[in-house]
Amino acid sequence: MRITKYRAGINSKKHNVLIKESAVNYACERLDSPAVIVQMFNDVFSLNSMAEEHVYMAAFSTAYKILGVFEVSHGTVSTTLASPREIFIRLLLSGASCFVICHNHPSGNCNPSDEDVGLTKRLQECASLMGITFTDHIITGDGYYSFKEHDSC
């Protein structure tokens, strides 16, 4: 499958647009489980070896075909700020019908913080209003934590 990374930019009319940053062929048929998604983020974006927190989003079609991957936030060693507004701009521009959020904890501790739980709840509320399925929020470190696997997403 082809994994394409995009960023949001502004065109000459001051409208948000997607800008292709990179694309790689990835030897995987489907991103259909948290473990496979984590492996892809580690293999393609080295998420497991980043010194600061990074939040990525994978946007999918109704058939769960990956439409694109976005870095939505880059923070410090212990925190990052991810805004639903920026996430949903990218989802709408890509035509996504569902999405997954994945971020790293450089400490290795995959347990969600209060901020992680709060972000997950805000994204669930926004996704419900927008009619876009929020499939999972995954935290990587020494292993991973999936909100979906813990019935929190």
C-alpha cells in the first residue's frame, strides 16, 4: 500500500489545501488493528524513536483505504497540544470518513494521561457531530495503548 504524508497549507486565495510531503510503499495489505497501525507508524515515521511527543493522524475512506497521514502536533518531551479544529480541517480536505490518532510517549509509559483522555473525548464528540468515525486513539512507547481495545473509543 502507498502511505502518503500531507501537511496543510494555504493557497494564494488564503484557503486551506493539502500539500503532499512524501510517499512510500509499505508492505502491508490492511491497517486493520492497533498493532499493525503502530507498526506502520514506527516503520514509516520512526514514531517509537522520537525524543518529543508527536501526534499523527491516519485518514481512511469508507472502505478503510488509507487516504493520507498527517502530523498534527509536535510538542516537548512530555506534552503536546492537538486541536480538534486542525484535525478536522485535514479530515475534511482529504474526504475521510474515519480516522485514527496515534502519538508517542518518549518516556515509554503508554498509559494515557488526563490530557490524552480529554482529547479522546473531545474528538469523539466532534466526530459524532461531523459524521466521521473516530476509530481509535493509540499511544506508543514500550508497547502501545489502544483506547479501542480498552473500550474507551
